[in-house]
Amino acid sequence: NIWCAAGKGSFCADEIALQVLRDRLDQVVSHRELILPQLGATGVAALELKKKCGFAGIFGPLRAADIRRFLANNKKADESMRAVTFSLGERLVLVPVEISLAWKLFALATLLIFLLSGIGPGIFSLQAAWHRGLTATGATLLAILAGAVATPLLLPWLPGRQFWLKGMQAGGIFGLAYILSLKETAWSLPGAGLWLWTVAVASYLAMNYTGSTPFTSISGVKKEMR
């Protein structure tokens, strides 16, 4: 998204100017103005953009749906066009994307889990691989649900600002519920390992949302990723 791309420097004056010059936009339109997304302001220097390609950058409304109204209003954005929201519905839009990205990692992790779970005194046991692998795969699936689904849905109610912390809390709750349901391994070393695995994976996946929210900052994200 624009917010994330601008923060990382991939949506900037140089990149925009490159596309304008490559497509010869000056030969397509008579005006020399570009409407830029508001959330890209952190990465685009409007003065530099004009120097590089001859087009002046005008920061438009927050949402593309308001562009027509923005143009009709003499290219001026009212308060509603500048207001940033992050409602439940807007957070839900992000979930399918994160699930699709996590699914590939889940498939690879499942394969490795079953292979490692079968290792034992007899070198490799299919029975152990199935039993322990299935249990660990269940923990991995719950970790994905905790980090990629529960964290954005419960975002306003999970304590703290940093996403790794929010994901850790969601993963901790999901992990605890899971190991308690196993009963025989609930209060054992394998149970503790499953819980820690769930917490770690959920915390990692939750950090993917740092570039999709309207309240994170570049410096804060860099600090969190360390």
C-alpha cells in the first residue's frame, strides 16, 4: 500500500518522475499536475518531483473514491477527505491478504514439522511424525489465526502500541487454550514448547500490519523490527 511504500522509500519523487518520463505523460496531457495520494506524503518531495519531470505534485484526498469530489471542489480537500479511519471493516480487508501470504509459509512449515517430528531413537518413526507433527501443525495454524486474524480484529483492545506485543498477547491466549485442550501435554516441556512456538509465530505475523495502519511511524516501525 501507499503508506508502507512511501515509508520504505519505494514511492518517492524519483520513482514517480521515472514513470512520468518513461510513459511520456507530457505528450498525453496538456496540464502539468499530478494528484498524489495523501498517505504518500511521507515519501514524496513535491518540489523535487517538479524539478525532475516538470509535473507539480498535489496531494489529493485520502481515498481514491473521493477524487471526483476533490476535483469538483477546485482541488481542495475538506475535513472528511483528510480524516483517517481504521474501522473493523477496514481492518477486515487486510485479513485475506495476510492469510494468502502466510499460507505458503504454513505449507512449508508443515512439511518441516512432520519431518522433524519423526526423528527419534529409531532414527525415524512414521507414527511419531504423524502424532507429534499433527499436534505441532495445529499450534502453527492457531498461531497464524492469532497473528493474521485475531490481532487486526482485536487491535483497539489489545494493550500496547507495538504490533509484536499485540501479536504476542493474541498468540499467548490462543496457545494457552490449545495446550490446555491437549490435557496430557498441557503442563509438560512439549506443551511449553508449543506455547512458545504459537506466541513467536503470532508475534512475527502481527508485525506485517505495521505498514497497513494509520498510526505507525517510520522510526517506530524500524525500532520494532530490530
